[in-house]
Amino acid sequence: MSAWVLPDHIADVLPCEARHIEDLRRDLLDTARCYGYELVMPPLVEHLESLLTGTGEALDLQTFKLVDQLSGRSLGLRADTTPQAARIDAHLLNRQGVTRLCYCGPVLHTRPDKPHATREPLQFGAEIFGHAGLEADLETLLLALDCLGRAGVHGLSVDMAHARIVQLLLAGLPLSAPKLAQLHAALAAKDGPELASLTRELPADVRQALLSLVQLYGDSAVLAEAARALKAFPAVQQSLSELQWLAGQLKGAALSFDLADLQGYAYYSGVRFSIYAQSASDALARGGRYDEVGAVFGRKRPAAGFSLDIKALVGAVAQRALRAAVRAAWTPNDAWRAAVAQLRLQGETVVCVLPGHESEVDEFHCDRELVSVGNQWLVQAL
Amino acid sequence: MSAWVLPDHIADVLPCEARHIEDLRRDLLDTARCYGYELVMPPLVEHLESLLTGTGEALDLQTFKLVDQLSGRSLGLRADTTPQAARIDAHLLNRQGVTRLCYCGPVLHTRPDKPHATREPLQFGAEIFGHAGLEADLETLLLALDCLGRAGVHGLSVDMAHARIVQLLLAGLPLSAPKLAQLHAALAAKDGPELASLTRELPADVRQALLSLVQLYGDSAVLAEAARALKAFPAVQQSLSELQWLAGQLKGAALSFDLADLQGYAYYSGVRFSIYAQSASDALARGGRYDEVGAVFGRKRPAAGFSLDIKALVGAVAQRALRAAVRAAWTPNDAWRAAVAQLRLQGETVVCVLPGHESEVDEFHCDRELVSVGNQWLVQAL
């Protein structure tokens, strides 16, 4: 095989798209900074047990493993940055109050998440630690919407779910791990017949509640319906009123609800959201509450946040205009060099045409040229 | 061992430093753009043979290996981005003329380069392909100096070398690979006695030339000295006049020369440079000409460039001032939310004080507060 063939689902990002991704990266980080989120840069590799403790089997399967020559221990290449942010909050910053963190960097997956997904997403995310109230959930959701708006995505809609509902319905029942996984899969697939078969031995009220979840998706009327269908479970009402409160705060946003949705990482513990756009078939950002993640690092703190893949995002927004540039034929002359330096100081892109390459076309949009007029160097339109 | 202990020579970058690194990243990429360098983002992992072909044993030892579950083939985590840029120039862009590329992203090393080095540098680099003339060498050197200047490094000096001199002196001699490695090591260490012992069986003029190289370091007077000492080797004179021409173009810069210097990657084929600053003990940027790198991808093109580690750079420049921010106590009120959004649109950082966290201090420098006056929200000094 040729030396230049890349592995499947791994790709170079070439100039025009790379510049757009860099612009989006800056827009997203600047938006998070405007909300008071501090930037952190966790490492690409960590000891496997730090990366994976408490995050579930799905992340384990997604994580590349390698061996540390210095210690002989197993390392993992991060497949998700959220557990790293929780580790930083728990141990390095160790603050009592609210901590807001954001990050942006590559993650690697052993297998693509979806048929056409990259195995190297560029993950951007923001997390708020230390506040158990719904104001934190709301803040991360508004920040996610603001980030996507700033990136130029139009026609956003938010799909909401709650990780506690299924947990509360099944609480205390003696279910094996494989059985639980089957139940979750049937719920996620909204597979009523499968669910009916799997729940045959569960208490009748739990069975009825689980079966009703499969129908509980749609606009905010779903919440009232759910309150009726699940009235035998008082603890679940709390989850429903959390969703209701957030819906009230998000007047004007296009909202939908899906109470059987169990997609995504296993670490969610409360409200969850996915943000969709007309221009993309899959969710562009996912987030929610995950109060348990920091526990394995010895410090269980309330936490909520979201993340997105900038490589997926760039496919959902319109290309930006190329920046104009100035051509300047290379001249062994101090005055020429000073003129070029001055233009660059002003922020202009000046592309030097090196000797012998006068007639070449490059990818920059050169609309002007540096020319010698009398004893001065001047910029003229091309 | 605790789940939160990181591997040796791997570290989190925490808020203040992370923000500074992000600022430097932008400054460097913007400077390269002003010179007409197009941004590319090669992947973190590739097939091992693409990453390592033609780059020498040192890079092989530095490269983490892992297995691709999709294909069963060996992958490498990139330890250097330069060969990837050469691959992109050779195959993806495939232009006839001059191509300028820049990149910025993490690389990973199996072992630290130096006792206190990180194993995860953040590599920034710029490469120019397709021009064999010294104007390309000069452009990358000026760009490297401009990048370091823009980053705020003062007291820069350039140390120059030439990879061809030793290659030409040893050309055609029947030396085994281990013997060659020993010779290179003795030259790099300026170990005269060792070199004298290793060269005992070489032709007398070659031996004398190699021994003289060890003394040939210092200011530009070295070049005239070298022309005399190496006059038996006409091909070497060409390398010396290349250094002389560049020295003439760099009037005003602090220059030194070291003709025995063989440090760094094996792929250099011409002029090489290292840029030092008073505030750092090791070189901050390294670069030069490496016309051979693209050959393994089926397209040998002239190439010159440089790279640097932003994590090392940030330690050599003064910290920047913290950005001021506005505090705003969370209020369930549309007018309050609009006032906060308006401030953020203007680029302000607004940190929401969530209910119950009123007396907390955070890391942002909040010098103002959003307060309700009459029926308006106004910003007041704290």
C-alpha cells in the first residue's frame, strides 16, 4: 500500500476548510470566555484508569490503548475530554465554589461513531462545576445555543431528555447488567414489542411506565402527558418539573422532548439536551448534567456542560469568504523588505513571488500587487 | 496509585497559562498567514510507514505505536508534523509551483527530549515547498524571527549550520552505519579526542577537515576560516557561500555559526538554523532546508521550514495581563438576560453569580458589576 494512504475515517484537513475550522475554534472559545469559562488544556494521553473510571463501557471500547515506555503502564488516548475536565476541577483547582471550564482539542476514537464519522473529532466543550441548581443547566444550554449561533448555524432546535427518569423507574429492581443493557437498547430504539417482551417479569406499574416512555416524544405537551402516565412514581415528577422549568426559560427556542432517549455517554445524571440544525442530519452539540463524573476522583461535585465536534460543525455552516492578499515580487532590497513588513504589520497578507515563479497561481485571493513607482513601493489593484 | 496522577512528563495546562498559550497560538498562525502560509491540519495518527519513512531512527524511537482495530495495521502517533506537511504538499495539493503551509497542533513523544521536557509539545511550524533558491531559506528564517518577536520574546540570536558540509566530506567513503553514528555523535559533542580516534583510518585530508570542524564555531569570521581550512573540498565552498549570503541578508541580527552542529532531525539537507533567546536555555525554534523529505511520497520537492513548541515558548515570555470582567448576579428576568447578552456581544466577559454563590471569588478579574438602577441594568465599578 502507498505510504500516503491514510487509515479509514482519518483525514487531512486542507487549507480552505482548515482556516474555517480555525475561525470557528476562535469564535467558540471567545464565546465561552464571554460567559466566564476558563480555558484548560488536558493532555492527549493519560493512565487508562483515569480516563475510563466511572465513564462506562462505551468509552472504553472507543479508547485507543498504548504502553508507556517510561513506566510500563497502560495509557489511553482520550476519546472524550469531559472526564478530564472533571478531574481538573476535582484535583487541580479544588475550589469550593462554582468553576467554569472550557477546552478545545482533538480526541481519537478506535471506531467511527457513525458510518461517515471521523475518528479524530476536534472536540470543543464547556462545563460548569459546583452548582446543583437548574441555573447551571440553563447556562450551559444557552451557551451552546450562542456558540452555534456565533458559528453561523441557523434553524436550531433543542431536543431534551432526562437521564433520571429511567433510573428512577428501575431503582431497586434486581436486574442483571446484560438485562439492563437490553432494556436501554430497546428504549433507545423505541422498540415497543422488544420492550414488552423484556419487561414481562417486572412489576406491572414499572412495565406500564416503561412502555409509555416509548410514546412520550414531541413538543412540550409531552410533559403534561408524562405527568399523567407516570403519576405512580412521585420521584419522576421532580425530573419532569425540571424539564418544565427549563422549557419556561427557553421561550422562543424550538423545543422537543424525548423521554425514552438514552443516547450518548453513560455519565449523564439529569437533564440532557441535543441541539439540531436544519443543515445537519445529526445533533451538532450534546450536553446535560453529570454530577457523578468527579466522584471517582474523590470529589463528587454537581456538574453540567456540553460538547461538540468542530469538524462536524464546519460541514453545517456556509463557507466564509477568502481573505484578500497582496502579491509582491521578491526583491533583494531593504526598501522593498520594509514595505512588505509594513503591510504585514497592518494585518495584510503579503505573498512573496519568489524568483522563477512569476506566473504561478496560488490559493490566496491576490487582488493587489506591491509595485515600485519612482523611488517608492506602492500597493496597486491587480 | 490514585486515578488523578498523570504519567511522567505529561501535564494539564491550567487556566492562566492555557489562555496565554491560546493567545500565542493565534499570534503565530496570524503571522504565518500574513506571509501567505496556508493552514493545514494533518491527523494525529497515520500508518506507521507514512509517518516514519525516510525520517531516521530518532523519530522512530520517539513515536508511540498502536494497532488499528479496523485494519489490523500499525499506526503511529505523530512525533513531528513536518513529514506530514511534506506528504500533503506531494500528494494532496500536488501543485507545480511554490506552496506555503503552516500548522499548529499537539505531537507526542515516547520519551522526553530533555530532562524537563514535556512529552506532549504543541508544535507550530511553517514550510515552503517548490523553491530551491536561498530566498526560501531566508523567508522561513525571517518568518521564524517575526513569530518569536510577535510572541514577545526579546534578545533573539540565530545559530546557523549546514547539513551538507559533513555529508560532502564523508561522501563516497565506505563507512558502516554504526561508525557514521559514532562520528556524528563525536562531532555534535565537539569531542576532539574521540573524533581523532574514530577518524584514524580515513583519508588524511578528510580527517583533518573533520577535526577542524570542531573548532569552527563563533561569529561570521568562522566562515572565512572555514573557507581556508576546507579549501581542499570545492563542493563545501558552495555550502559556505550559502551561509555567507544569508548572513549578508540578516544584517542587524545576532548571528553565530557552528559548522559541526548535527543536532535535530536527520532529514535536513542544507542550511539549518536554531533561534535562541536570553530568557530560555534551549533553542526556541529550529528549522532549515530538507529537500529529501517528500521523496518517499513519490515527489521530491525543494523544502525549507521551521517549527517550535508553544509550551516551551510560553515559559520564555512575560505573562499577559488578565482580562477584566463584569459580575452579574443571576436574575430570572428577561431584561437582565438581555443586558448580559448585550455586554457579551460587545466582547465583555460577564460572569454570572449563581444563587447561593454570592461571596465566591473566582479567577477572573471582575472590576465591574451589573446592577439594577431604576428600571435599567447598568454596569458599575466594583
